[in-house]
Amino acid sequence: MSRTVKIAGVAALAGLMMTVAIVAAVQPDEPAPPPPFALPAEAGQDRLARELDRCATLTMPDSGCEAAWAENRRRFFSQDEGAAATKHDGSMSPSAEGAAP
């Protein structure tokens, strides 16, 4: 590689670095956005979270855990007491059939 090409490459790199430095110096500093507020958990949600944490460590079926997971699914999908899980004729909806236990 010739000496002229090396000098041109170094000059281009130096020019790019100067441009970045100037842009960084000219832009006004914006304050960091405030952290999101943590909403206090309701007593029922806190109890459900503790139960789900306990159930995550179990290896055997537990009726309390099954109820907690069902409640968590209901809250997640915001279903009314099973009304959305069944159709008017009593058959299961496709979303309820594919729900994980």
C-alpha cells in the first residue's frame, strides 16, 4: 500500500472522529427519564405471586397450584369466571382448548 493511501486513510479516520466529537459536544444533555413507578401489589396479587413461586419449585401435582395457575391464566387473559372459556352451546373455545395446564 502506498504512503499516500495510508495518509488519506488516517486523515479520513481523524475527520470522522472530529465530527463525532463535535456533534457530541454540541448536542444538549437531556436528563435521564425517571424510572417507572412500581405500583403496590394488591394483597390478592401478592398472595398469588407467592403461591406461584412456591408452585414453581414443586415436582408433583398440587391442587392448590392448579388453582393458582388457573387464577393466573384467568387474570392474564382477563376472562370472566369461565364465561369466555366456553361457548354458548357448552363446547370449549379453541383458545381454552390450547391453554397450558
